[in-house]
Amino acid sequence: MSQPECIILKIGGSAITEKSEELEARTHIINRLAEEIRKADVKPLVLVHGGGSFGHPSAKRNSIKEGFRNPSQLIGFAETHHFMTVLNGLVMDSLIMNGVPAVSITPSSCMATEDGRIKIFESAPLRMLMKIGCLPVLYGDAVTDTKRGFTILSGDQIVSALAVQLNARRIIMGVDVDGLFDSDPKKQVAQKPATLLRHVTLSELHRLMNSIARPDDADVTGGMSGKLTELVPAIEQGVSVTITNATKADRIFKALRNERVEGTAIEKE
């Protein structure tokens, strides 16, 4: 029997935290998503979540993404990593309480970057967890970097790297909007409301990149534009991407089950 196709599920920090309130989790959404993952019961699956108001504020205050400049940043580096483990703990609590055999994998312990790009990725333990039926859970993290000393490794870059290394066929991106729009849906104007793009090819995506919403000041990992840029290498290898709203009930469940769901499908052709 052939190996089932691996799915990479990314839940954005904007969906599971209140980005306007530092260290404020949306526990009701986290709990519901854990239930949907349990109900969908798809394997092999890898979960990656973002940082939102847990990771971004401290990282920005201390210029962690830019790298090590002076010793005063070290507490900020440690703080950013710690706050991400706190959010990860809330996610793990919900998954395990819902009967999902989830195991947290700390990115900073198995990944290192070179000038912001993943250079080292020890994936053997993750592969072994998947083989025995566990759900590996990773997250955006503050990691060591061979040139910068340290930096921020986004969950989106992790997702793309996982998809390529694990030969995944599908990526599901759970965000706080209904999908990919032709302009920022959070800044609609009456004259020209944003339009949801339901299907996009890779060539169309390249043309759209300049018009996609730019990150707000609090997001150190690139917003929607950054997510899509990171996903391009995986899409080029034939991995299909579904972008849907994780804040709305059953969207992630349907996406995991490969059912029709409101959102955007991105494919190579």
C-alpha cells in the first residue's frame, strides 16, 4: 500500500491570538481548531502555528530578526523564544485534551538559519513521530543564525521547507480572512471592495504579489505577502495550497478532509 500524502497545516498567529493585545490568546478558537483536527482524523499531518501577539512584539522591540548587534538583545531573544513556547503550550493543551497524540518540536533545537534562510534542519525525529502516528507541532521561533547570530524563523518558511522535504502534496493555510484577495480586505473602500480570488495559478500569483496586502508594523514575518513568497518553492514542486479562514467554524475541518471550502486554491498550473 502506498504512503498517504502528507498534509502540512499552518495556523496563523493572527487567527489564534489578539494581535492588538500582547500575550492574548484566542483560546476558544484554539480549542475549536483542536476539535476539528481530531474530527478530521487525517494522517500523516504536520501542524505549524504562528506567533501573533506572543512572538512579534518582543521580536520587534529587540530587533531579533535583524540579528545580534549587542548583548542587550540577548534577553529579548530568550524572551521571544519563551513567549512562543507559552503559546505552543496552549495549543498543545487543547490538542492533547481532545485526544490528539500531538508532540511539540521546538524549531530552535533542530533548525538553524544562514542569513535568515533555513540551513540546518534535522528532520529525523519528526519523520519518526509521523511514522508511528503522532502529530508533530512546530511554530515560528527565534533561532540561531550562522551569519546574524540569531534571527526570526517564520512558521511560513518552516511550512514550505517541510512540504519540500516531506514531499507533501497539500498545504492548508488557516488565516484570519477568507482567503487571498485582490486588495487588502481589512481596508476596503466603498468604491472598490476587495474581491476573493478562488483559484490562482503560480504565474497569476507572481503577477499579484505587488498588490497583496503589505504587513502591518507589528508583523515581523511579512504578512500575507511574506506567506505567499515563502510558499512559492513548494508550489513550484507541485504542492497545492488552500488558504481559508481558521476563525470560522469547520473551515479547517473541511480543508483537512479535502472537501469544498470557502477560500483560495493555489496550484502550479
